[in-house]
Amino acid sequence: MAVDGRSATAIDAPASPVRVLIAEDDTELRGALSRSLSALGHVVVGEAATMSDAFDRTRELSPDVLLLDAHLGPARMAEAAKTLAHDNPGVAVIYLCGEQTFALDGDVADTTAISVLPSSCPAALLDSSIRLAAQRTRELRSAREEVVLVRQQLENRKAIERAKGILMRRTGLSEQEAYRILQRTSQDRSVPMVDVAREVLESEPGR
């Protein structure tokens, strides 16, 4: 695999080092890739020679990018991509393939950052692709975490609103007064207000 040389069309990307796992069954090619990536400022965290090894090492090392020889299992590449994305959502996958017609069959739209590069790609293109794949995966992970946070905030708000309603019905308090009780209890006990709200909900008969 030719990994030397620079490409005038390489995309600019952040210069921070990326942790890369190389999965390639050819020992000589693995060594060439490792040396080239190290020279480009990346950290090669490990190597794998089979698809099974690639899965195991990815779980073990949690690299930013898995550089994967597409021929380690071309018949199951779409399934492999989905499995890798499900088990390791923070890892980008870059397939290296000598066939220009190579494509991932199946629906991989919901997987992590996945791209395909020719085996003979210049070092500059490989470099920028690795950096951009890692950046895109970080952005996807951040977006997923934000969605989870927003959902949790909405659930917490619903719990507090329901707890206020229960207190209003039980005591005849106004909405503002019921909220202040939850707030004061939260402050006095140094616990989140949603925890106090959940206790109120759990105390409701017939729950």
C-alpha cells in the first residue's frame, strides 16, 4: 500500500493527534501504515490481523479511529460496520480497499463515522481523512449526549410538574406554593428537586 506522498486536494483538519488501531492482515503493510501514521503525528494504539482481532482490540483499546482492511471480511462489511458502531459508538471506521467499486451494502446511515479510502491513497489524504473522521465521531457523540440530556431534563420537568399537581390537590396550595415546598425541601436535604418530586410521586396511592 502506498502511503507516502502529499495530496494537493487534502482537506485541512485539526492538527491534534488521533489514536488509531490498524487492522490489516499483511504484516508488511501494517508496519508501513504504522510508521507513516506515527510520522504524521498520530498514535498507533495497536494492530490486528483478523476481523475478530479488530473487534476485540477495538473494545479493549477504544481508539478514535479503526483503520480497517476491507478484505478482512468483505461479505459482511455492512454488518461489521453496524456492530462496531453499536458496540463502540465513539470509534470512527475507515475502510481501505484497492477496488474503486467497493461499497458498503445495506443501511449504515445510523452508524458512526464511516468512510472508504483507496489502498493507494497518499499520506496527506489518509491523514486528513483520519482527523476528520475522528472529529465527526466526536461531534456525533456530543450530539447524542445532548439529546440524552435534553430528554432527561424533559422527564425531570414532567416529574416536578406532576409532583406539584399532587401537592396542590392534597393541600390546596397554589402552584407557586407547591413549587416552593419542593424547592425548599430540595435545599434543606441537599438533593436535586427531581428526587423530591419522585418521592412525592411514589407516595401517591395506587401508583
